Amino acid sequence: MEARTIVGLLADPVRLKVVAALALGAGTIEQVAEVAGLSLQEVALAARRLARGGLVGRDGHRLTLHEDRFGSAARAAAAREPAPEPLSADPAEDAVLQAFVRDGRLTGIPAQQGKRRVVLAHLVHVFDAGVRYPEREVNALLAAWHPDVAALRRYLVDEGLLSRDGAGVYWRSGGYVHGVDD
């Protein structure tokens, strides 16, 4: 069974409620109707569709959720997914970045200083060398990566990747510069 088939089956709110009731232990059409707050007719129609799709087994009024199909579909979908583009030529750095960067955003700020340094060195590339940025622009650039802009700004300054003057103006002061060190 493919993941998209499962998603299609669960896209209907009635079928989703039937699956949820079965996952919670209901075993008959009557029990599913009671747990899910649905009519017997709604449950019967949804169960028929779910059984045709291979997600539910039916034996008269008895229903069985084929829970194993969720895991196998997820594993099959993951196996078909292409490997992510490397974010760094260094395999160790790439492993850290793959763990903390998804779709161009940080999933979190690493607690370990070494990992945080790798993430910050990657993040500092949103700032052009030689350009001075007012704090609100720094915040806007960092907000595209993570909502805690104050922490990111502070870490970038603490790591020497950004510098700040007393007027709240920042500039890039560290990190690899593309085209210069190539």
C-alpha cells in the first residue's frame, strides 16, 4: 500500500474518525459509531471504502485496522525519496546541517556549541560581507530562518560571525566568504 493511498483514504473526515476509533480499540461497527460520534450508516460506508483500500479488514460487523500498513507505506515512501542536497562539502558539517535545517529553515538551535557553530557559520551567509545592517533588517533576515532572532543574533555576535556597534548596526565579521576563499 502506498503512502498517498493512505493519505487519500484519510483525507475524508468520516473515514479519519473511523480509523481513529479503530486505533483506540473499537472493534465493531456499533462501537466505532459510538466512539466516533457517527451514524451506523456513515461508519458502514466509510468501513467499506477503507476495506476496499486495504486499510481495514471486515468480517461482518467486526472491523480490524491494518496498522502495519502505515509503517510499511512510510518506509517505502522514505526509500523512494531522493537523498537531500548536501548543505556542506564537509560530511561532518553536512550531517549537522541536515539535522537542523529543513526547507531553508532551522528546526532548532543546537545546544552543543560545536554544532551551533556549524549552523551559525552556514546561517551567516545571508549577510553580505562589507554591508552594514540595521538591527531590524538583521531581525528580518534571521526570522526567515527561525523565530528566536534575538538568540541567533546574540550567538552570531558571540561567535565572532557578526559585529555590532553601539547604534545597533551589524556587519559580517567572520565565516567563509563565497568567491573569495574558493
